[in-house]
Amino acid sequence: MSTSATAATAIAVTGHMDLAGPAVPLVRAELARLLAPCAGAGLTGLSCLAAGADALFADAVLAAGGRLVAVIPSRDYRAAQVTPSYAADFDRLVRAAAEVAVMPYETAGRDAYEAANRALLARADRLVAVWDGTPPTGKGGGTADVVGAARELGLPVDVVWPRGARRGA
């Protein structure tokens, strides 16, 4: 289920990193459709730039003429968490970001991810969740946890999970 994002100017993202290959164009198209009413200089997209949903959203914001804000969970995030196959895209998105905020954590981990998610939600008018509806795992900082936190804050949540989308193994 998805609702229109027309009233929002600052939109944060959360979502799965492990999108199966065929899901990527489906999610990309749905994000473009969702952001279209907000396209232009008034749109700000907030993303941690993780592989998968975060990166697809960041690209959709840029394609829509919006301003990208990157919220990086820790100082070692790129070295510790960005895979070699995603490094060039991560670096490209960091360079394209109008603002890069690095959380005050030396190492990536639960506390850093939760702080980054709180920072995203604090600046957002709404949340886009590329989410298959899987409940929280209890580890904290996951997609379901961010959706729950947004709802507790009263932020509107647009769930993006197009027909045919699935997660990888």
C-alpha cells in the first residue's frame, strides 16, 4: 500500500539492502512515481546510502531534481560496511549529496545505525519504506524498527513493495 508524497518536502528512506535483481527496476520505478509530485528543488531526500533501497532512493531523489542529504552512521562506515561491488556507487552518491552528516561513532554497529535512523526521522516530513512487511528481528535498526519509530512519531509512511518484488538469498 502506498500513498502520495505530495505534501512532503523532506522525505527519509529505510529499506532492505538485499533486493533480488528483478526487484530493482520495480522498486526504482515505484520510487520515481512516488517522488514525481515532489520533484524539483523543494524536495530533500534523506538517506544513509546503504546498498539496495537507500541507494535506489538517493538516485530517485537526484533524478527528480531534489537535494540529497547523506546521513552516514559512523566514521568507519565506508571501510567497514561498503562492499567493493558497491563502493563506486556509494562514493558517487556521497559526492552528489548536498550535505553529508556523519554520526559521532567511530565504528559501525547497532548504536550508530539507530542514531542515524533517529537523525533521518528528526529531519523528515515523511518516510518511504522499501519493505516487504517482515516484522522486527529484535536486533534494532532494521527496516521494521524504523517504520515503527516513524509511526510512533506520527510521520506518514509510504510503503513501497511492488508486485513481483522479492529479497535476495
